[in-house]
Amino acid sequence: MIVHDPEGWNSGPYAAAIRTQQGDLSLRDAEGWCLPLDVERWCARADVGDRAVLRRCRGRVLDIGCGAGRLVEALTRRGHTVLGIDVCSSAVSSTVGRGGAALRRSVFDPLPDEGGWGTALLIDGNIGIGGDPRRLLRRIRGLVHGQGLLLVETAAADVDERRRVRVHAGRHPAGAVFPWAAVGASALDRHATAAGWTATERWSSAGGRHFVALRARA
């Protein structure tokens, strides 16, 4: 997972959790909202829910907020050209160590081959990056080609929320406050339409994960 301000992810418990592949971490705000960070699953191999995403990838793939690199690894094994980006140096090191290609970048930084990617991924809650889904979707629209895909994992509930959060280890805060968003499928559809995308498919997987496929609109 990534944000435009990387410091919450680069130092302290999140970076350590990626290195050790475990940790009781969450995002929390001052009002009691909590989003658990499933570090052990993120550091494992791609699971059944992930593989349903991977089957839908077309062309060259950009994994935005690649984390420990499980999707980059799996796509590389399938023969895709794939690049992971993440602001956390531990995440980039993990992805490279699994045989994938990765750069330490924010999605809002200049990136290789802008406008040429076939598929972009926002998995594991990464639609929350930066706390402004419409801005994020517009940015990614400029990264894929004219018929490009964006595969998004959404919140299970029908929500459209903006939060000021920080990483917590257990119930103890660590690092600075930063903006985050929680977006369900209906809200994503509204934001996507305004940002140059058309929703083409929704599906769910075991474990209650929910996904939407978006197609770039000319």
C-alpha cells in the first residue's frame, strides 16, 4: 500500500512488518475508524482471490502499491511484463527478492512508459491512496493506453469516505497522520465515470473480497 507522503510506510512498524512478514498493523483515525492491514496475506503467495484478478490482466501490468510483491511475482511467473511501484523501500526489496521488477515511487511521481500500460492494479485497499479517489483515477487514466484496464479492490460496504489516518501497531500510533479513502463499488463507479473510465465487471471472491474492472474511455 502507498500514499503520496511515504514516511508513514518507510519507517517504523510497516517497513519492519514487510521484512519479517508479520505484524498486528492497522490504519486508524481519531474517530475510531479502523482498517486492519493483512500483512501475512500480503507477504504470502497469491491466493484464489488474487488469481481471479491475475486472470483478467492484459498486456503490460503496473502494480500500484505492490507491497511485498506477491502479485508481481505471480504475474512474472505467468509471463507478463510487470512493474511494481511502492514508496516503501522494504516493499521494493521484497518484490525484487521474489524475482519481480519494482521501483520506489509514488503513483504521483513520474513513471516509466506513461500512457503505455495495458493494465493497472489497485489491490488491497489501494484505491485509498492520497485520500482523493477521483484524483487517483485521473492519474492512472494517464498511465494506461486508450483501451487499458484498471482492476480495483473495493471496500465490502457501500461507502465513500475520506479519513485522516495513521499506521498503528496494535493500538499504538506510529508515524504521521495522512489522508486515506474508503470506497465501495457504487462510489467507485461514480468516481470512475468522472475520471475517464467505464465499469465493465464486478465480482467477489472467497473471504469477502470485492473487485471492479474499469476500462479506459476515449
